[in-house]
Amino acid sequence: MRAPRWAPAACVVLAGCVAPAVDTGAYQHNAVGALESAVSTARVAALALDARVHDRITLAYADTVVTESEEALDPIAASFAVVDPPGRDVDPLRGTVLDLLSEAGDLLADARIAVRREDVGAMGDLADQLRDVADDMEQQAETLP
Amino acid sequence: MKKFFAIALGILTAIGGFVDIGDLVANGLVGARFGMSLAWVVLVGIVGICVFAEMSGRVAAVSGRATFDLIRERLGPRVGLLNLAASMAVTLLTYTAEIGGVALALELATSVNPYLWIPVVGAAVWLVLWRVRFSVLENAFGLAGLALIVFAVALWQLGPDWSALWESASRPSLPDGESRAVYFYYAIALFGAAMTPYEVFFFSSGGVEEGWTAKDLGTMRANVFIGFPLGGLLSLAIAATAAVTFFPQSIEVDTLGQLGLPVGLALGKLGIAFLLLGFFAATFGAACETGLSVGYSIAQYFGWQWGKFVEPLRAARFHTVVLLSTIVGVGVLLTTVDPIMLTEYSIVFSAVALPLTYFPILVVANDRTYMGDHANGRLANTLGTIYLFIVGVAAVAAIPLMVLTRAGQ
């Protein structure tokens, strides 16, 4: 399993060095970073699914790209989830972002399974759903300062 | 006719061998994130590598000795050691990244975890370096690396808006949401990828391996001045496919699999087959070049017998260094470090080490004791001096920008 580039930082965070974000602005900045990374991950997986549905790439290639996307998303969600919100006013933001990341994570897990089962119908549906959740995450990121 | 084929083969292998894991990662990443707005850096890098590769090739052809051999003699053991330490550290890091790159290419072909491939790749690279003749190694992987031309074909097939691409390349601007610091951090990374130190060491040592003399200067220059720029065009094609496919969708390229997706979308499975062959050949060939470069550098500095032009047992210490470097590279990768992240760091640290690599070459290429009538002329010295200034600026700025931007985050 390949460690993502910011895995060392995530490990430090997960090891207990967790601190609340300094202020609301910093917390929103974290949220935007997590959402933008997740948008990229979801869209690339959707591209790979489309390519596999149209038989443009091999099973091994699609499996590798989708699995990498899934593995990349887990630490994005984890590193955002462990940061304490600075106040109650950003609790709704935390909930929304975590819900979106969780939804993307579930879709990517389903996508990995669909690819390995060579379930073309499911791959097509999941590509659409991944694009939708990516758009939602992008819109959410754009609403933040 | 024989000479024509020799020149053609040299040019083709120079094109195919130009791109390595650093070029793949840097161009894909930059294309996806900045469109073609950093294309100018690739052009600056190509001219730079041509200037210094020609100098180091000329030194090898005229003196019959490789770069490190002369640097220690000309500049003394202390400066030579500084040069050796900086270049070696970067080349070993690059060697490790290349081995990781081969494993990632094999993962794409098989979906077998790359960490299972790493020891196999390490053993295969070492076996090739031990057993396979230099010319076979250079020509086979150089020619197979031409499969990466599939990126250029894919770009054409994707049907981009050529005028928009040209506009983005010819009038560079900051994309929305990107800071100047991040832009210049990636500019330095791209520059470091194009001018990686091992390329000149391998080129000059390869010249000695192949027994170049002053009569081969024409062939050498054809390789450099035709092959390298065409290899650079390949780099631009990689960046352009990423720019066309990923930039509009805000997708960042972090893996080889993502980088190759546009080829699959444009050309289907046949394109993927060429892509995988190209990835494998480019990374395996570069792993061989960097592995040899580590051995060349150390053996030449200490004055040991080196090279593949002698029986391995007559260059035992050289081959021992290559073996130990391979073990270190494989060991580092098996800590589960991400090869792509390693590549990103290796190209930035390449930029830091550039002055220590290129300044001594400029000095040696000007020394008429070694070079006689073939010492640097006015043009070579002017370009060399300009580039020393550029690499100096890049070297000084690289680490502060890395810290400031949190490695381009």
C-alpha cells in the first residue's frame, strides 16, 4: 500500500498531537484544502471508470487508479476529522464536509469493487455519482472564504 | 552509411532516454496544475542541459577521461569531494526514485502491489548492470523509451484547442488560486528535472565507455543538439496532455496511473500498451543510468578502475558500489515511502546541487591542458556563464521556497 505524500503529517496528527484550529478562518482553510483534494481524487476515479466502461484501459490499470484514489481519500478525511473546530459556529461546516468526504469514500470503495467484478453497469453509475459528489464538494469549497 | 545509422541511433536513444521518472512526474504535475504556463522552464532547461552535456561529452571525447576523473585532478580533492557528495546524494535519491518508478509501471500492468515488485526490480536492475553490455543497455532502453511518443499522439487525438495551448505557453500567467511562491517552486522543480546532474555524468562516462575520440565530436553533438531537444518536446507533450485533460477539471496528478489516463482516453488499450512499455523503459533505463552514475562518480573520484568496458572482476569496487547503492535504494523504498514523493524531492534537491555539478565542468572544459584546441569557445563560455547564474539562483531559492510553500502544497 502506497503512503500518500502527506502521510507523515497525518500520522503525527493521528498519534495524538491534535490541536484545535487557531481560528475559524484557519478551520475553513483546512476544509477548503480537504475538499479540493477530494474533488481531484473523485474526478480522476470517475475518469478511470469511464475509460474502463468504454474499454479504453485495462482492468489492472483501472483497478490501480481507482484503488489509489480510495487510498488517497482516507487520510484526507481522517486529517480533517481529527482537527477540533475552534467554536460551535463551524460545527455545521464540519458536519457537511465530513458527510461529503464520507460519501466520496463510500463511492470509491464501491467503485473499486465494481472494477474488480468487471461490473460495467455499476461502474457507469458510480462514475456519474462521483462526478456529482465532486461538484458538490467544489461548490461547498467555493462558498468558503 | 554506417556513420549515418550510428548518428540516427544515437539521436533516437537520446530522445527515448531523455525522459525519466522526474520528467514524467514534474511535467504531469505541472501540466495538470498550471496548464502550459511553465512550458518556458522546459525550454530553458533543455538549452541548459544541451550546453553542459556538449561540454562534458567534448571533455570525454578529447581527453578520453570522464568528468569526475578530471574534476578531482583539476580542482583538488576537497572541491572534488564537495562535488562528489552533493551529486552523489542527489543521484542516489534519483536512483531510488527510478527503481520505485519501475515498480509503479509494473503495478499498472499487473495491479500487483508495487512494494512486492521493488525487490524484484532492484535485483533485475543490478543483474542488467552486472551482465549486459553498455551499448545494448543504452540502445535497448533508449529505443523502447520512444514508446512515450504515445503522449504526443494522444495529445493530437484529444483534439485540444491549439491556440489556447499556445497562448498559455507563450504568455505565462498564474492560474487562479495559485501563489507566485508555488509557481516558482514548481518552476525550479521542472528545471531540476530537466538538468538532473546524473545526465552529464552518465553522458561523459558513457563517452569513455564507448571509446569516443575527437573524431566522434560530430556524432556526440548531433545526439545532444537534436536528440535532447526532441526529448524535451516529449516532456512538453506529457505536460500538454495533463493540461488538456486535468487542468480544466481541477485534478492534481499524484501518480503514474493518473498521468497515463489521457493516453487511454485518447487511444484506448493499444495506447496503454505503448504507454506501459514507455513507462517501463524510461524508468528502467534511467535506473540503469543513475545506478551506473553512482558507481562512476565514486570510482572516478577515488581513482578506481571503473566501467563496463572492462570485465566486472577487474572493476570489482565499482560494481560493489553499484550493488550497495541498489541495496540502499531498495531498502529505502521498502520503508513504504511514496516513490512519487521521493521523485518530487529528488528533482528539487537536484536544483540545489546544480552549481556544484556544472561549475567544475565549465572549468575543465576551459582548460587547454586537457582540451587543447577543443577548449570552450566564446559561445559555450557565454552560455555556460549565463546558465551558472540561473542554476545559482535556482539553487539558492529551492529550499526556502520548499519551506515557504510546504513543498508546493
